[in-house]
Amino acid sequence: MTKHLPPIAEESTPEIEILPPPPRSGARSRIWIGGTKGVKVIKVGPFGSLLLALAFAVVLALGFIFLTSAFLVLLPVVLALAAISYLTGASGNPFRRLP
């Protein structure tokens, strides 16, 4: 005896609805934040990449200036401490025998 199974009803898949983006407002923004969908970022043009490179160069130059000025300020302090320790004999002779 064979069992007759009832036919399985095919599940209908819902149609996917693609919504167009909202109309642009008066502001010409290159980044559009659409609620919870994330951030849409587009390619940077030649002028934008030039400004980005210029900003990066300014940050590097300011960091270099800061580090060199800190070195130049601390250099006389270190030299003065070295001279004082040399003149007072604070460094001592590490190879001298203890009495």
C-alpha cells in the first residue's frame, strides 16, 4: 500500500520592492545619511583629494615642529645636568675598587 501525501502548497515569495532615493534638497551634500541604512560615501574628486593631502601635510608639519621644539628646549637642560654631574663627580668611577 502506498500512502498518498497531500500536495505541498508552494510558498509564494513576496516581491522585493526597490525604493528610489529621496529627491535632493537644495544643499549639495556629497554624503547622505539615510536613517538606519548607513552612510553613502562617493569618490573624492581632484580638488577634494588635494585638500585632503594639504590637511595631512599641515598635520605632519605641526607634529614635526612640536617634536623639534621639544627637543630644542630639552637639549640645554640635559646638557646642563650632564655638565653638573661631570663637574661634581656624581657619575663616579664604576671600575674603582670599594675600600
